[in-house]
Amino acid sequence: MEAANAAAQVRAELSIGHDSRVLHFVLSSIVVVGGVFSVLNLAGVSNWDPVPLVGSVLWLLFIWWIVRDGRKEAAGLGKYLLTVPGNVIGRFFAEIGAFTETDKQPVVRFGFRLLGWKVVQRSIALSKIHAVKWDMGQASGMTGRDMNDWLVFLYYDHDKPAESERRRNWKIKTMPQWTHPFPDQDLICVGPAKRKEITEKFALKFVDFLRVAGVRLERSENENRFTRPMP
């Protein structure tokens, strides 16, 4: 975390929309309230009644699973715990600049502001950016029709030769001819899922945001994709 006054170092900043804050608040409340009742339930179990015991244990295991994965994704328990209220009242952003002594080149950082604090969730060197693409999300893929869940994806070089080799060797028994489409890149979603026209408008704005900072991106044959030119 960094104090909000570090914004003076920012070369460029882009506001990013967010999923339904009400939905995040409701889901977080259900998890927390359910956890509290589970603990109270276990503390008050008499004669080890299996129904409240099993239900409470399963709910606490569910919370443990959520926190474990969230901590891994957020690179720390503290950042994850801040992400929960951040999803409800935080203001999400992308910013470009050289922010620390270890940043030998400009980076793009993604995060949110919460009560005067800036929480950085991901930092990617501009030179590692490979492509920007917008496409339908998981719901559309599962139903086979447009569910208005278009997302913007940022592909970037992960610089992990061992991981690249592992991905190239992936095999699927039911699809022996399948190969990993991007063994050398990782990806992140930028912004929430929206209708195609809204997502496309934001994607073009995001591409311009990167281009102004010096990232070379050219529109590919796929009209929904901008890619770094080959050297």
C-alpha cells in the first residue's frame, strides 16, 4: 500500500469501471454473517448434533477456501482483506509511470483507492505487454449465445521459460491436437463484464491510454484485438 499523495508520480491515469457494488456487498455480507453464525453454532452445539455441526464446518471450510485463493491472488492476506471493502466502495484505476527505485522502466499498475489509501493489485512493465483483446465471457461460452458479458483482456509476457515449456507440453486426452494458444503470456481482465458496445468503447480507450505511454499496438486481422508488432 502507498499513501494517496504518491499520485504525484503518475504519468497517466485511467479510471476503470467496476462490477455491481451492491452485489459485492450482498455476497460479502452473506459470507461474513454465515461465518459468524457458524462459529456461534459450533460454540453452542449440544450433544454434537450432526446437522448444525456439519453445516457450520462446511461453511467455515468454504470461507477458508475463499480466503486462501484470495490471498494468493492478491499476493498477501492484508491486500486481500482490503480488496473486500474495495470491491464495495473503492475507485478502481490503471496508472502508468515509474513508481519505485526498482522500476527501471515504466509500468502499468492496476488497483483501487480506498479511504485515502492506494492499493496496487498488479504491476506490469509496458515492454511486456503483448496484446489487448475484448471478447465474450464465460457465461456466453457456456450458453453458446451473447450474454452481455464482454470483457477486456490484457496479455503480457510472463518471462518464465519453464512455464512456457510446461504449457507447450499440455495434453488433453479428448483433444490430442490441442495446443496452448499463448504459452509465453499470462492475461488479466481489465474492468467489469458489460455489453459489447460498452466494452469495445472502453477497450479502445484503454488501447489509446497505453499507446500514449509508448506501447506499440496495432489492430490485427481480428477486429477485437490489438497486438504488439513483431520485431
